[in-house]
Amino acid sequence: MSAVRRTPAPPPGDLQDMPKFPKNAAKELRNTQLRKNLRHATTTIREKRANVVAELPHWEQLRRAGEAIKNRTLRHLDDYLLQLEESLTRNGAIVHWASDAAEANQIVIDVARAKGADEVVKVKSMATQEIDLNEALEAAGIAAWETDLAELIVQLGHDRPSHILVPAIHRNRSEVREIFTEEMGRYGTPPPDGLTDDPAMLAGAARVHLREKFLRAKVAVSGANFAVADSGTLVVVESEGNGRMCLTLPETLISIVGIEKTVPTFDDLEVFLQLLPRSSTAERMNPYTSMWSGVREGDGPQEVHVVLLDNGRTKVLADEVGRQALRCIRCSACLNICPVYERVGGHAYGSVYPGPIGAILTPQLRGTASAVDASLPFASSLCGACYEVCPVRINIPEVLVHLRNQVVESHGPSVEGTIMKAGGWVMGDGRRLALVQKGSELAGRVLPGEVIGPLPGPAAGWTGARDLPKPPTQTFRDWWVAEHQGGRDE
Amino acid sequence: MNVPTSTVALFATCINDTMFPETPKAVVRLLERLGCRVDFPLQQTCCGQMFTNTGYFREAMPSVRNFVDTFERYDYVVGPSGSCVGSVRDQHPMLAHRHGDPGLQRRVEAIVAKTYDLSEFLVDVLGVTDVGAYFPHRVTYHPTCHSLRVTKVGDRPYRLLSAVRGLTLVELPNAQQCCGFGGTFSLKNSDVSVAMGTDKVRAVLDTGAEYVVTGDNSCLMHIGGLLSRMRAGVTPIHLAEILASTEDALVAAGATAPQQGGSR
């Protein structure tokens, strides 16, 4: 770590060391600003998405096409990756393979150092967040500047993103004004005097601040939404034009690309460039689609590096049920529709990927050894709304249940496990259930009052806010037996 | 109407059997009124969903096996729960497959094809939407997630409710959003569950309805638990109980009980 930081420090601690989800969630639920922002933002984007999706009568076919293309890619990923490497190399790009975060970060550091750069400008990228590239660069004395407006707000705010697409969704404009006023001048061009919380003025301040960095930087770092195997083309889809600046102005461009971003042919983009904008920003077409195929003399970056990143993906690929998570195109429709995400926001997930997709992707990429990772598959009511909106038909509830089973199987004996085992045995035979029901009938007779109110201990989980009906004094089973003189059946 | 000649097996579900017996009683009344012969095989227990969805696949197997053993010999298995029926349809084949028991898997698949949620059985098999019910109240319907997205009962409950005489059906705002029950989610993530439920309750109260109706008593236990704690003055009720209600026999809940509870 260099003595003086070049960039704003993120919050201390590692995401993976966060407490389990319910604990984080309980804290976030009390954040009224967050609740209001999320309610408004998710409700708005949800409606817009539904409208633009409804415009396409063949939306379901598009989803199935997207699913099929991704499935084929994953099935033959080894072949397509080699083809991608060959095409990229033919186009003049330099291809690197990184098996984990440390390797990927080192490649970026080495390239930046070789170019004599002590700073890089960044296109918004989930992959670079996943490998914590900014902090690795900082430790190597290289400043990484986020240029996406919301990422800039997050970075200047010493904060973490809370949404895949709208990382500063938890902030409102008066907070943004405060962050800009306080921090911007320390890291470059300061905001104008008398900065207000007028969105246009805030965007203007960011524009001037970033412009200086775009023009100065010799190296840019990006991710990629798609990597086309047959043409050796990388694709970045964005809304602000900051990406276009990074991709065209600096002399050297390094792109970190998760291996699952591969698509076989250029034609396949037709499907995804329809699915992605409508699902993510609820736009018919995204404002900026940048594509580059290696190096073109006298036009754009003259040195193009592509880092193909595994970082746990091949492990996910080996899981027959879990691998469908690798189809994800990071649209965030599942976050926006999720009733859990809507109420707790992204930070509660202790994961770069929040929401439903994070709940199935992160425990697979990182494993379920940490408290937060083991709790993520349970951070869902299994309502299934995410599966319904997913543009590549990832059956998120199915994977959640699958991962719950993995968590249960991989952890030792527990009280819950014992209860479940006993319950499982009871449910194996109607006579056993009938016997247990004698207890519930008795409870119904001896408990006072109309309903069961607040109880202490473990029962507080339910009864803290919810009454519980008193068990009836006669089960349906007993009623049936009484009605049918011993039953017609047995 | 197309009343089957063979006996219809009632899959009461363990939670209805134990906690909400008025619902399966209503199913019996309703189906018999419509001319069906109804049986309740006493061997039945549970769909096993609580085990499956909490990650205890092995512990769900006795339920899966028992379900097959109990209901195999019937042509129609009808349950008043989109969630439990959905679990049978969606998860029993998966569990049997994972368990590596092809024989059980074949039996499971055969039974899946003849297992119906009540609303499906009424509309699709009996071919009836007007079941001759009378329920003179203002009612709002919450389409529980598993009825909506797993069992996919679609607009059947709305069609059934719309045909009930005296009933005013009020649209529930943001109806398709989860109420926050989610099985053991309601305990493991009780804070989030309650936060979701609070918004659902607000939507229910906004309708001015006397009753909130669903096809799943589990979700209703959660919504009803919140309503009861708030003394909100809205009664949770299962769809079957409304459909069983007639001029001659108004359901007990409609006539007397202030809140849902097993002892009514």
C-alpha cells in the first residue's frame, strides 16, 4: 500500500466478511431514505420495462433465443474461447488468461506500468469490481478513476455500489451535491462555486471533472458486455458516453472479460442487443453501443489487451443446475422486480452482485463458507418474479433451492436439521401426522384468547409483528373421521 | 358441467388439515354440491415443500413417497393450495430424479398430471365458473406467487369470484407482488418478510375490502397475522370458503368470526 492514497478509500473491510443477510437487511430496512429511493426507482423502472417489453410480440421467442445461444456457448465454451482468442489475436489484440482475481489484477498492473501510467480511466464494469481492481491498482500506486456518473458518485462518496446498473440508487441528489462539494476538488477539477442539487448542474460538474481525466489518461480499463468469438469483437453497452471516451481516447485499452461473456457469432448480438436495453434501462435501444475488433491504425487505442477471466466461473459451469447463472447478461431486471431487493437495497447482500442474481451467483463464485455467502440463497421468498422477467430465462428460484440444499449438506448438524429430520419422518405417514395433531388440538383447547399474540424466544420471529391463529380443537382429519364414522378409506 | 364419475381425492395439505380445517371442509361441501364424490385418504400428510425449499431434500423424500402411495389410485387429486399443488408438480419430479429412483420418478410424473389446484379443477375439469355461491361482501383477491407463477392458475380465481352472487370484487393495487410469506423465509428473514407484508396490508386496506381472499392459507396466515395484530378489521379468507358459501349456508367466517383462526 502506498503511503498516500490516490483515490477515495472505499469503506473498510471485505464484503465477504459482512454479517449474514438477515442482519444486514434489518439495518437497511430502517434506512428511510433508502426505502423511499428504492421504492420510487424500482417501481418506475418496473413499469417502463413492462411497457417496452410488451411492444415486442415475439419477446418470449427472443428470451428463448437468448437462453439457447448462451446455453450453446456454455456447452462448448472451451472451443469458443479458443476461437475468441484466435480472432482477437488476428485483429491485433493481446489476449491474457486469468484464472483468478489476483492474476487479472497483476496483468492490468503490469500493462499499466509498462506504459508508464500512474492512472487509468475506467468504463463501468462489474468484472473489475468482482476482482476489486481499483484497490489492487491503488496498492500498486496507480489511480483508477471511475467515469460512469453513478460510479463516480459511489467512488467519491467512499461508498460501495448497491445496484448493478444504478450503483448510486441509494443516494439522492442532495447527497450527491454534498459528495461533489466535499470530495471532487481533492481528486481533480472541483465543482463550480454555488453547486446546487439541480441534476443538470450536478451532471455538468461531473462532466468537467471527468473531461480532464479522459484527456489526460494514457490507459483505459473496461469490461465487456459481449465478446464475439467469430469476429473477435468486444461490445460495451452504455448510456452516458463516458465509455466511448475511455474506449477511444487513451492509447492503451485493457478489457477484463468474464469468460461467460462469449457469444459465438456477430449475428447473435441481434438477440442480445434487443433483450438487454429493454430489460435493463427499459429503452428500445441503448444510447451508446461501442464495438471494437482489435487495433486499427490511426483510430482509437493502438494497444488493445483482453484479459479473459475465470475467477470461479469454470466451477459454476461444472454445476448442472447452477450453471444457468452464467447466462446472465447483467441487465438487473431481477433486482428491479425483486420485492426483497426493493426493501433492503444492494448493500445487504455483501456482494458485488446484489439482488436475486447475486444470491445465486455470488455463493457459487465465492463458495458458501462465509456467513453472508451461506445466507444469500435464503435471501428470497421464492416468489419467482425474477425468473419471469429474466431475459435469458435463468430459473433463479430453482438455483436458490439447489444452493440451499448445498448449504444444508455442507454444514454440520444443527437444531434446524434435527427438527427437519423429525418433521420429515412425521410426514412419511398419515398416522404419525395424526398423532402430532393431537398436540395441536390440545394447544387449541388450553391456550387462552382468540389468537396467539407476541411470544418471546424463537417464536418472536413470527409473533413479533404477526398474530398466529390458535390451532383448532379439531383437525380436518378428525372432522372427516367423525363425519364418516371412522373414515371411508382405511 | 362435466362431473367425473370417478372419486375425487381431496389433498387437504398439512397446514389446512392442522390449522385451517374450514378450508378443506369448504372444498368437500363445494365439490359435493357440484356432484362430485369426494374422498379424503387418511394416509395423506404434506407436499414436503417446507423441507425442499429450506434445502432439506432428503427430509422431503418421505412426503414425496407418501404422496404417491396415497394418491396414485385416484384419477383426480385436488388441493386448495396453489403452492402445495405447485410443489407436487414442480418439485416432486426433481426430488425423485435427484434421489436416483427412476421407478418413483415415473410414478411421480403420472400423479403430477392428475393433480389440480381447486380453481383449475373447477374451471378446467368441471368446466364451471359459476358454482352457485353467494357471498354478499366487498372482497379483494391476492394472487399468491406460487398460484400465479408455479401452478399458473391465471385468471381462474377471478372468474370464479366474479360469478359469486352478492360479491363485490375490488382490484388489489400491486397485486402480483409477493406478500413476504415465503415459507421459512418468514422466520429466517422475518424483518424483510414483515416489511413486505406491511406493504401488502397497506394495499389491502386501500381497497376498503372486508375480506382478503387467496388460494393459499399459508400466505393468508402471514397477511392475516399482520391484519390481526393491527386490529385492521379485514378478514382473511380462502377462496374455497367463499365458493362454498350459499344463501342457505353462509360460511362461518362470513357470519361471525372477526379474524381468521382455526377455532371458528
